[in-house]
Amino acid sequence: MIQNGHTITYISGGFPGCEKINAAPGIRYEFTPHCGKYVFSRLLFSLIAGFKIKKYASKANLLVEDVSIFNLIFPKLFWHGKMVSLIHNYLGKQSFKKLKIFGVLPYLLERHIFASRKNYVTVSEALKQNVLQFNKNANVQVIYNGIDKEAFKNFSNSPEDSLCTAQDSSIASQFKIGFIGRLEINQKGLDILVRALQILFEKHVDWRAVFIGGGKDENALCKLTESAGIRDRVEITGRMGSERFAKLAKCNVACMPSRFEGWGITAIEAAALGIPVIGSNIEGLNEAVINGKTGILLNTNSAAEVSAAELASAIEKLQGDTDLYNALSANAKSHAKKFNWNDIAKEQLAFYENAEG
């Protein structure tokens, strides 16, 4: 967008090190204060961001609202011009599973946001239909997210690394199972994955697993793996930057037994590395993973939850079927090439320029 002569002011919550970020030509960063504790920094953002928006109300032509139901700023109180809302997730009734009775607030606010805006960009067709359910006259376009170009690098193992990588032509007996994403047990189905790993362990399948990412449930995940008796076979990396791709590249398969997803950007990151994904056949994720082509989607029951047994069975299937594995890997790499930021930025810019006022 900057190459087209536009300038961007990026308003964000503060975080450690944000003050050291050097703005590129055409980009201005405005951070709200951070105070060590993440929850307080989020609260400060919600309280202050609207006034920062107001500061630029007479200078900017468009406000792009990256919607987060847990970081509400009510931009329409401060901005009366053209606005586009980016939608990455829809919680719906999952709000109550996540927050119990307190889920009523995000449940109602989410519906309000979907019903009260004119222009929306969603990251999946499923999310578009969620918006239209509450706002049939909305101007909605599906534009998938792009992925970091680092994911397309051809990573190779060091000589001392004996684990099989996604680039190997055959599958080693010691299968490397990966998860990449936010460590949130309920949404991501990490309890299901741990139980599946336990089943494989009890069947004497030779595997190692790595959970790439951090989040609020990191300690709880450690306890889960300990209770399952598999802690010594599992690595939990904590939050990582672009180095996560080299770590993921050492895996044979990525597992995503999620209970709900807006889309599945980490599934595309795995695909770029030629790593098939085994995931839940749920809205959003079934647009990121093409069942039988780039990975395996597992049937879900009425609770939108795969069973640990079928996840373990699918892992075993890929471990034992080299032809299927290699076909999925090749298709996944080809599929991931569609999600580069240059093309996606052009789509976004065209939508922004033609958005309704």
C-alpha cells in the first residue's frame, strides 16, 4: 500500500520492546502504554486507543478496525468516516465454554459488531456467512491472510540431527509430531492431542512431539503431558518468532484438533514447509486444509470435537503410508504458494478504496 503512495498509522497496544521498533517510510506507529502485565496493557489499550483514533480523524481517509472481542475500543464513538472491520474469529456460543457465565458479554458484543458495520473483510467464507447472518446488507469480502515468507525457505537438518524432516523422501521410524500456534487447550484441542499421543505411546509407536508456541495454558499443558506419562517425549518451546519455521520443518506432521477456528494460518505455514496437517473438519479450518489433498480432516461429532483415538489412527496412517504422505506433502507446498502477502495486499487495497462510506 505504501508503494501506491499511501501512508499508514498503526495504533497498537504496547508491549515490551515496542519503543525500539523503527518505523519504515510511510508507516507511523502509535503504541499505548504497557505496564508489564499483559492484561493491564490490554485494558490500557481499550481505554486509550479511541482517543488516538480521534487524533487522526481529520487527517486519515480510512479506519481499518482489527476486531478483537476482548480488546473493544468502540471506534464509532471517535471516528465518523469510512471504516473497514477485519474479522478473524467468531466465538458465538463458544464464549460460554470459554468464560462460563461471563461469556454473555462477548457473545452479545460480537453480535452487535457484526450487525453495526458497513464494510467487512473476513479471513474465511465461514466467517463471511457469520457476518451476513446478522447483517444481510453488509459489504463483505473474503480475503485470506498471507503467511511469512520465511515459511517458504528450504530448511535442512544439521548433521547431528537424526530426526526426519518434512523434506525427506522417506519417513523415519521415529515420527516427529508437531503443533504450532497459541497454547490454548480448549480452542486448540490440545487435550485431545495429548490423549492421542498417550494412545500412541501405549501402542509402542516411536514418536517425539513438539508444541511450538506460547500462551496462557503453557503450564497446564506441561501438567497434562506429565499426567499422561509422556512429558519426556514432548518439547514445549514457548513463544517464538520466525525461527519457529526451522523448528516446524523438523516435523513430519502438524496436528490441529481444534474445536473452533476462524481459518487456520498455521495450517498454511505447515503446508509451505510440505508438512501435511491432520485437523478437525470444522468451519474455517476446512478452508485452509483440503481434505485428502493437503492433509487429513477428521470427522467431528455433534460437539465439534474429534476423538483422540481417530487422531492417533490418522497419525499412524501417515507414518505407515509413504506414498500418501509424499502426495500430501507435495500438494501442500503447491497450495501454500497462493497465500503470499503481495497479492493479498492488492486485494485489500482494492477493497479499501471501494468500501462504502
